Amino acid sequence: MGVESNFKRNLLTDLNIWKKNENRKPLILRGARQVGKTTLVKQFSNSFSNTIHLNLERKEDVYFFETFNDVETIINALFTKYRISFDKKKETLLFIDEIQESVDAISLLRYFYEDVPELHVIAAGSLLEHVMKNVKSFPVGRVQYLYLHPFNFVEYLNAKSHTGAVTSLNVIPVEEYAHSTLLKLFNEYAIIGGMPEVVTTYIHTESISDLALVYENIWETYKNDVEKYASNKTEARVINHIMSTASSYVDQRIKFQNFGNSNYRSREVGEALRNLEDAKVMQLIYPSTNVTPPILSDFKKSPRLQFLDTGLVNYELNIQADMLAFDDLSDMYKGAIIPHLITQEMISLNTYKNRKPNFWVREKAQSSAEVDLIYNYKGIVFPIEIKSGKVGKLRSLHQFVDRSSHPYAIRVYGGKFSIEEHKTISGKSFYLMNLPYYLTTLIESYMAYLIEIVSQQNLEE
């Protein structure tokens, strides 16, 4: 398992909550290939007296699900093979890895919940969305999901055992003396990204030049999966084309028709992108026109393209060496890299639902506006701009604030933390929280802090 097995992933907390729940359901751990699903469960398994680890890519492991059609027999066979007493179910973890290789195993998950609720069952796999289409009796309502993403910044700091930085982040608001250290570490994270194998290698070597082979192997693994994503050879060609050209469109709104200077039609590109979405390699981030909950995606408008990991994007664009020379990466690659990473950080907060973020648009003649992200926190839709520009230039943010019923806005940037009072161009007063990049994963705590500060100020007045 290597050093990677010692990394503290945030999802471990969720796994422990699941373990203690007497009414727990079999857990399906979802995420793209190579984000650390197997490593995480192996680490979690240390808290059990017994673990049965099956990998359904191995014939001897998938045999149990192909041979027996009821869970009681399967469990008896497994406990016999692994020399576990039949009365030790409560102390045993059954880990079914690469479950996408067996439709039968997926179908049987519901019966683990119904017939053997005392046994802890975790399944993991990639490309599950593609396989689920072929499962006739999917265990709807009989399983629970957790989603694992690449390392976010806090997980990166934990992987580096940088306790000073982690301790600094636990203080709200962050102390000014920690700013330069945290920003330097965030820049480092922004360059290499959060793929576990990349992080592991970097911690060992502290050399970005040694990471090229790791990135290449990860990207080649995704490319080799193309045939699994695609339903025919034409679709496979379109997916290959997208994977070869998509990095040039990072954080841009895209059109499906003729994507990447191709002759492919909108329908072909759309189907290919949705397959890549199912595989969690890329995502389409759609705009919304809402300033109050619920935030609804407008699928008629052009989406932005979001990759699984910013480090992979930097590698594909061949810009990592150039990034080393920048103290503030906000201008890197047409200003696209940091917004992409901040969106990735926001996505990493979704562990129970496959919820995608949205950005805000107002598209009217001679009066268009676009806010980088919007986020619903306790019924308040916060507008979030990602830039280093002066407050007066945040015209789109002003338009959002003018239309909203609350006075809060957030700017994520490379500067120090602060809360400022401002007025929109039309004269509405609002509070702008300037949030350093490195605080993105703590954004809900800071939203709560902003609301509290403003409430106290209003009471005093």
C-alpha cells in the first residue's frame, strides 16, 4: 500500500459515521479511476477484526457471485475460505472492489442489506454508470453512496504532514501571519494537483520533473478506458478527439458542434462528453439564472468544461515549469487555471451527492453578466467571483447582488482575508468577503462567519 495508505482522507470521517450506524446499508464508493478508493477502504479496514477483500477483476473472486445466487451461501463460502467464524459478522468488513465487473454482484447488494444487515459491506468501482444501465434489478434504496475525489488542499496538507498549516486553517478567521505560508503551499498544490499517486511521488522526490511519467500513466489509463465508455467505434473516435483537445478549453464555455476544430456534430460530441462525465474524467458545469434557491441548471445554455484534476490539465498543457515562476497564479493560462482549481475544490465538498456546481449568467442584449460560481448555503445563494481585480471591476457580481435579497458576496483571490462594505454601481450596500484561495474548502464555515459578523454589526447599530 505504500506511504499513500497513511494519508488522511476527509472521507474517513464519513466512513466511520457509516460504520456506527445500526441501520447502515451496503456502501458504494464512487469516483474516477486512481483517486484512491481502494487505498481508502484498506486504511479504513484496519478498524475491523476481519476483512475480506475481493477484487472482481480476478476470476477466483468473481467466482462467488457467478456460482451462488443468494447472499447467505456467498457469505458462508467466503467465511469458510477466509477462516472467519460465522458469528463474527459484526466485526467483519466485506470489501467488493471493481464491482463493475459483475452485474450479479451489483444486483445482490440489496440482499446484503435485507438478509445480513450486521455485516459491513463496501463496494467500489469505476465506470459504474455504464454498468448500471445493464443491471435489471438495481438495489435502489438498498444502498448508500459516498463520492471520492482527488485530494483537495486540506487533504494535500495532511498528506505532507504539514501540521502547522492545518492548524492555521482551523482558526477562523485565518491569522494574517499564516498567509504567505498557506499561499505558497496552495501554489504548489495548484501546480501538481491532487491525484494520490502524483502527491505521493512529489512528497518523496519534491521534484515536479519526476511527475511526468505518473501523469502520463494516469492519462493513458483513462484513454485505454475509451472503449468501455463508447458504444461504437465512431463514439470511441469522438471521445479520443475530446481527450486530446479538451485541455485547451479549460474553464471556457464550449459549443458541442465542431468541438476542438473537428467536423463532429453536436449530438456526437454531446454523447461523448456525457460518457466522459459518467466516467468522472470530465464534467459539464452549466449556468443558472437563479439568485434564490433552488439553483437550477439551464441546459439550453453553453456549459463550462471541468476536468477531474487541475494537475492533469497543467501537464497536458505543458505549463507546470512556467507556473513555478509565478507568486500569484491568477494570470496563468489566460486566467483559467485558478478558477478551474477553485471549482475542483468546491466539487470535493460533495461526498454524499454527485452535485455539480453552477455559475450565474444574465444574458441580455448589451447587458450580459457572468459570475464564476454560485453556492446555496442555508437558503442563501452566494455569488463567488474568482479573481484579483479591484472591487469596482466586479460588475457581474454587482448585477447579481442587485437582484438578490441578501447583502453577501465573495471574492476568492490571492490576497489576504478581509470583509469590506461596498455599494453596487446602482447603489445597493453589500458585504464583500475576500477569501484567499487556500480557504475554498472551508467556504461554508466562512459563509457562516460572514453572516454572524454582519448580524452582530446590525444589532450594534
